[in-house]
Amino acid sequence: DQVISTNLSSTFRTVRAALPHLTRSRAGRVITMSSLAAHNGGGPGSVAYAAAKAGIRGFTKGLAKELAGTGITVNAVAPGFIKGTAFHDTFTAPAAQEAMEAGIPVGRAGTPEDVASAVVHLASPASGFLTATTTDIDGGVWPR
């Protein structure tokens, strides 16, 4: 319950609180945080996390449809292995982190700055036509 609440329910409640302000202004960006785990089910013991992050993807697509034509876009970012984050430092053994990094086609793990750059792009005027999308930030691990 805590994993679902922390990841999915909190996203829903936060966006619900912001929507009246966004709809009044008839402009804005909603950017949610999914995860590569939404695609691949995550690692052992992360069923609730993967389900919550997949739920965020569905929420993002549904809300984008509801807000289409309002000037508000809704997109998600889905980070893969981001080195040096509390999540992986807490839940992933160093040897497993090395193996994950070795499997990334671009040859390195992601950084928090990689995620931030994608969010900044989605928040910018350059992304005004992008809505209902999820940007995977995984170095090519999960091509679609």
C-alpha cells in the first residue's frame, strides 16, 4: 500500500490539486514520473513499484486526452538505471549496478541531469505539440 500511495496516489492527488490553476490559465505542462519498471516489471520484489509506475503511464495518457485542446500538455518521463540515486544505492547491490550499467547500449548509466534535461524539454514551449507521451530515459535499453 505504501509503494502505491507514494508513487501513484500521490501523483494523482498532486495533479488534482494543480488542475484548477492550470485550467484557469488555459496553459501549462503536467509532467509525471514513471519508470522503466512500467515496461519490464522491475526487479525481484518490485511488483507494487512496477504496477504503480505503469499506473502513472495510464494516468498520463488518460489525463492528456481529457485536457486535449486546453493548452495543457501531459507527459511522463520513465528513467531507467540512474546512477547515484538513493533508489539504486539503497535497493541494488553494487555488483548488480555494474551489470546493469554494462547492459546499457550507450555505454553508461544515466544521471540525474539526464532526467532533468528531459523534464526541462517537456516543460518548454518547444514541446507544445507533445502530449500523452512517455519519454524513456534509459540509454536505449528498452527500444520500442
